Amino acid sequence: MSTLWLETLTQTGTPCGTARLSARLADMVLVQRPERVAAHRHAVLVGELY
């Protein structure tokens, strides 16, 4: 079973502890801002979700 972490749109600075831990455990990280792709390995830019 694959797992993913969806980083919220409000995340703008360095990842918080929860985001760092969850991103390490996840198989894929979905981010909503282009500048956040470099913050996580396996990050995929999905754009803004409403």
C-alpha cells in the first residue's frame, strides 16, 4: 500500500516537524507551491487545491 503526504497551501517556510516526519514516511509528497518541491524528496507539484 502506497502512502502520500499532502502539504497544505499555508506551508510557506521551512517544514514543521509533522511535515518532515510524515514526508519521510510517505512514498510520495504532494505540494501546492512550486517553491516547495525542493523541500521534500519525492515531491510532486499538484498546484492549488480548493
